[in-house]
Amino acid sequence: MMMNKTIPIKKIVITGENYPSQTELFKKVTNKLLDENLVTDDYFIEITKREATYPTGLLTEFGEIAIPHTDSKYVKEPFLVLVKTENSVEFKNMVNIEEPVYTQLIIFIGFVDNTKQPIILQSLMNFLSDKERMLYLQEKDGVSELKGLLDNIC
Amino acid sequence: MKTLNVLSVCGSGSVTSSMVSNKVTEILESEGFRVNATECNPNGVDALLQSRNVDLIVNTSPLNKDYDIPTINAIPLLTGVGKQKFVDTLITQAKAL
């Protein structure tokens, strides 16, 4: 667990907005990531393509969530972006591309070299099935509270 | 100690499959197995099976076809739904190999 502190991961929280579609959500997040110089220019098209082919919507024990991510070659610096939307955005289920998953919680995962970050991935996975933190994520709307939650993950 | 070659498959071939292979390795090692885990995406499975020995496939994204290798859906590790059943199935399957 000591490694956690040595890996700088940019964390961004976006709350309080409506997104008419997944595309609009991806545009908004891509622009933010481009502003911060965290992704390449191809990120938008790649994340869109990846999500259409291999969706990332999950029906967890404690609610719906999506974890969009794409190949690390489109990522310049590691990041986690948590978006808590006002409206539900349609994703598809990771296990079944035909099945819609409507969610207000989206965590964009960006890793540069995944093999070096197994602890963070493990920690993220544990988070998704952690009742206390998943409920906290659903209840809280404050950016600093949500940022604190991301810091708690890794 | 028996060594198991585990192939973890997800859409990106890295992010989700790494989460899963780490967890699967942890579970199997605690049961006394040694684990060689590899990750790939569904399109990479065929090539991988030709180049190396795979005893067990765990997947989070649907596979392109059925393989002649025990395959377990690992989504419960991400969602928590049916997690214990997954762990039980994994251990039973590993012991049967």
C-alpha cells in the first residue's frame, strides 16, 4: 500500500450538470482532460469507440456506475475523473452490450502503464463493492467530499 | 505447488482485466496455487491461446466464441453481486484442473 502515495494521479470531480447523451458527457470530460493535458487529441474518438464496442456500465450491489476507459496510449498522465450527473446517462452493461444501464455516477479511469499500478486497480475494484463508500458516493454532492473519496481510493 | 495459467479478458485488455487478474491471483494463491496471469481483450484470445498454455479463462467482456477451456464470468468481482459464488466456483474449478 505504500506505493499509493508515490504515484501522482490527477483527480477531477465534476458535479451538478445535465448531459443529454453519453456523447455530450464524453465531450465535456475530454475537454477537461485536454485542458489539463492529461490525454491525447484522439481520446474522445477512442473512448467513444471503446464504450460502443466494450461498454463499462455495471450494476453493482449498491447501485449503477460506469467506468469508461480506453487504451493507455491515449493517456498522457494518470487520472481519475468522477462525474456525478443531475440526470441519468445511458450506458450499456459490460456483460451485455444490449442491456442499458442508467447511471448518475461515472468514473473515467486513465492509466499510463497499467502493469505498474495493480494496487490502485485493486483498490478501485474493492471500492465498487464497498457498501459504505458506494453509499457515501451516492449521498454526497460536495466537490470536496467527493474529491476526498477519490483520494481515499488511491 | 500447482501452477495455473490464467487468462483474464476485458474490453481494453488491460484495465478491468488487470483488476480481475490481481484479485484472482490473490484468491488462488491463498488456496496454495501458483498463478501465471495474462491479460488481453476478446480479439486477442485466439492468438494468445496459440502461443501459450492457458488453464482457465476469467472474463468481464463477452468472448467472441466458446473455447475449450474452463471459463468463468468475473463480473461479480466488480459488482459484488454473486462474489462469493464466483470465489467458490473459481476454487472448485482450480482444484479440478
